[in-house]
Amino acid sequence: MTLNIGIVGCGKIADSHAEEIQKISCARLVAVCDLESILAEQIALRYSIPHWYADFDRMLSEQRLDVIHIATPPDSHLALARKAAQSGCHVFLEKPLAMNAKDGRRLIECVQQAGRKMTINHWYNFEAPALALKEFVARGQLGEPVHIESFYGYDLADGFGQALLSDDRHWVHRLPGKLFQNNLDHAINKVTPFLPDEPLEIVARAYRRRQSNDDNTDGVMDELRVMILGARVSAYVTFSSHARPAGHFMRVYGTKNTAHVDFAFRTMLVEGRQSVPSALGRLLPPFQSSWQNVRQAARNVQEFAGSRAHYFAGLNRLLSQFYDSILHETQVPIAYSDILRVSEITDEISAQVYAVSMV
């Protein structure tokens, strides 16, 4: 069986969707759409996609599509997802979920009421190091989680950052959490699996470190620190636009061991309690850490040699699992409750750092 796929929203991220869709044997990318028709036409030409549109309703009516990838700004997600689901399409959504958790809940409900499925592009959680951590935890080797640290570095000098800071009409400025809301999924969705299903205390502080531009874009803060407290577990979330290198990692402290996952280096390292005498115990850890790094490097070489180390390997794995859940009526790869919790925590952070109402 083959799923017919369409994409709405043909900006930069749509290229990664198109590339990974075309690598999956059960999927066929047949149509793309964007209000800027030239963007839709260009991506159609780049990837040999047979149909392109500037009208979403027309694409839905003329093409028999099974899945719609929504890669537009989040203020359009709810309306587009509702139309897609009512037309019989499943939905793959770019993060963030919606403008706020309330709209996100409506979005998921309308997809479910139509008997369709949806998921969101939390692709880093499907990278090899994240899967290794998941297996490590499942085997009981972490023990009970005590504390989680999640760090996400961002470079404002790249193309997207410069576009945001040079245009006060950029869509990110419309988000309640602005720059943070557009990127926090990457940091928060790594923490939420370890948090208990209970009310959490969230403390968020943010500031702008970059120099003033003397325009409306100065309202965008670029450094964020978040503390999350449960009854028996805590977490730190750090977003930094200035720390170099722009790291991307998480650290999970457990009652048995501590795991460190680096998404830039594609490694998952374990720190365990030393059981040898203190003097020798101080000598061994660097060797043990080095040996783990060597093994991880060897694994990464094997992944590279097998063409499994491309940048969006996690997206490919997520898409494959989502399409499989459609074809074989299995569970979606990311629970809806997890998707909503990321959005709810982001809402609280946005409300604290920008003093906005989510009503």
C-alpha cells in the first residue's frame, strides 16, 4: 500500500520533509501548496513533484491525499489541520503545535473526531542517541529519574535568525513566546517523558543579551532559563543564543546512573558509580569515558558508511513510524498527551517571560 502525501507551506523546512518522504517506500509525494505560488512551483521542480498549488482547498479537492504535512506558521495550524482532517487526511505537523495549548487541544480533537491521526515533528527524539537513552531507561539502568538538564543552543546569525531580527513583521513576532516558542519544543520534549503526571511548578526567567537595534525587534529576548519542579523530580531547561559552540544536549541523573546525550555529536554516554578504591577510582573514569567515546565514534562511522547518518535521519524514522501507524492501525509514535504537555509548559514559560495571557 502507498500513501499519497501533500505538503502545505513551502518554506525552508519543507525541503527536509520532501527529501525524507521520497526515501520512504510506502509514501508518494504528489502535491505541494503555498500562498506564494512561486515557492510551491520551485519545490515541485526541485523534487519532481507532479502537482503544485497556491490554493489549499483546491489541492484537497483535486488530489486524493492520505497525509498532509503542515509546514506553515503556527497561527494557521488549527484551520489547516481541521480542513485536512475533514477531507479525510491524516496530519503531520511542524512544531510548535499551535499558537497556544488551547488551540493545540482543539487541533488534536478535530483530527480525532474525523477518525484521523496526527503527530508533530519532534524528530530529535527519534535520533539514534535518543533511542539509545530510551532503551537504557527501559532496561532499568538509569534507576528512577532525579533531575534532567536540557540545553538548546541557537545561532541568531544564521539565515532564519537574521530574517527574524531584520523584519518586525516576521511571523515569529506574532507568537506569544516569540523566538523561544518557535524553538522550545526541541528542549522541552526531551524533559517531559521523565516528569510525573502531576502539577508542576515552573519558574522562567529571560533576558536580551544582544546589542540593541533600536527597533521593534528589540522586544525579542534571546536567553532563557527555566526550572521545573515536581514532587520527586526536577528539570532545568536552557535556551542560549550566545553560548558557543551552540550545543544541543541533555543530561539525565538517575538513582543508579547518569546519562548524557549529545545530539550534535550523536553520542550517549553513561556515568556510573565507582566501585574501586578511591585513589584508583579517580584514575579510571577518564579512561572509561574515552572508551565510550571511541565506541560511539565507531558506531557513528558505521552509520555514516551505511548512509544512516544523514542530518534528518530522526525525521525519516519518525515519518516511517507515523506512516506505519496509519497503514497498520497501530499507535502513533508520539502520544497526544505528550504533545499537549510540551505546549502547556511552553505557554506557562511564555506567560512568565513576556507577561502575556493565554486565555
